[in-house]
Amino acid sequence: MSSLVPAHAHLRRLRLAVERRVAPLRLALVTFRALRRLQRTGTVHVLVDTTVLAAAVLHESMWISTGKQPWGNTTVDTGYLARVPVHRRPPASAPPHERRNFEDACYLVGLAHLARQVHIKLHTSGELRTEKWLKPTGLVAGHTLFSRSVFDGIDILSVDGMPEVKLGQLVPAGSGRPSLKERQRERLRQSTDRLFVALRRRLGEKSSQDAWHVRTAEVHGMYCLLTTDYTLMRQLEAQRKHEPISSLRTKVLSPSQLGKELGLLPLNPRCLSHADAHFPVRPDVHLRSGRRKPGSRNP
């Protein structure tokens, strides 16, 4: 049996090399119909929620074991660090949220490709940038050596300016003074913007930040607020017949919903594993848990 191992390894390397070469063709095929549509209708402007930035990290690093090897008078575990996909294709028996997350990941691949071609224009806002800063360090960009976000290299421009924050407001947790997160909530609570106040009243005080993001997308003429916050989407769906939600022109969509509206086809993120890689890549494996590490929080 040991004589078969090198042959198996050679076949695996050959298969991965073929996948690397055909990846651009697959990407062109799954975006072809959406590209033709957007060439006719014009650029779509999208406000990107922080939850999507986290979901867009589709590759992380993982230690690949190569077994025990002799080292002097002892043996040691050997291996190497490689880039691997976060997700695997879930079986039919997988929980609904796992299948949903994988579907969103597959549509993010095509959405990012269209954004690189500027047929989709991705946007952020001052409050979203503040929210991003408050998240764990690696949550929205990856926190391992070979991490890769599908949005890497894409300019995500703000539709407005940063809210005013004084240096004295940047205080560590436990200091007894209001944190930046608490100050953000208080700033929104004091807003008199009519649409925001109406949305906050409809969605509830706990959803004030979500209400502000929906308001921002509406005010700035976005096609949609792109999010993976399914709780927010369920809230909006339940209230869709009531004002001001019934009058909104902007939509609140998940990556899979937006992709389907544009005519995209899903593509397994493993096809992008070799992008910009000058180090070991293993698209044939994935994170064992199928979930990324939480990382550490900013001060």
C-alpha cells in the first residue's frame, strides 16, 4: 500500500493544478448573465453591512500534519501551514444555517468579481466604519497568516463622513466612562432624522444601529443594504406592510438574494483558493469546525 501514496499525492497535485487554471473560466461563466444585465442597466450601488465583511473572509490558515518524523533520538509531529477554505459543501443533513452560510459564501464570490469590474459599487458609511472598528481585530479581515477576504483589493468608499469622535472618548473598557460603543448608541439615540426615528420606532431600540444603516442606504439611493443579519431581515419582512418600511426604495438583501436578483450563479469559494498565493494552498480541505476563530477585540 505504501507504494500507492506517491501516486495518490501526484494525482492530488495534478487535480489542484487543473482547478487553479480553470478557476478564471468558472468565474467568467457564473457571472456572464449578471454582467450582460448590468451592462444594460448600469452600476448597482450597495451599502455593505459589517456582517458581510466578516462573511467575506472565505479562506484562513490551517496546520496540515504530515505525521511523525524521526528527530535525533525522538520523533516529532511535522507539517506545514497552508491556506484552506473556511466552508465545505454541506451535506443535505446539515443544519439550515450551515447550508445558508455556504450559499451566501458561493454568491459572494461572484459579487466580488463584479465589484472588481465596477459593475457593482460597494459602499460603507461613517457609522459602519465605527462599527467595524469596534469588532474583533480579525473578524472582518482575517486574523491568520494566509487569510483572504473575497473583497481584498476592492475600494469600499464611504457615502458620508466619520462621526466626530474626540480623543478623550477613546477609553478602555472598565474605566467607568462611556465606551466608544456606548457613545455611538447615545449619538444615534439623539438623532432627530425623521426616517431613522420612524425606523427605530418600528424595529425597536435594540435595533437602532440597524435602523440607521437602513436609513443610510435609503437616503443615499443604494440599491440595497447587503447583510447577513437574518434577524434584521426577518424583522423587516414581518413589518413590510407598515410605514416607513413599506415606502422604502432600498432593499435589504443577503448575498444569495442579491446574487439571484442579478442573475449570478453560485461558485464554491475553494475555486479562489490560489488567488494571490505564494505559499502552500490546500483547497481540498477546510476548517474543521467550518467556522472562523473569533479573534480579539480592539481597545
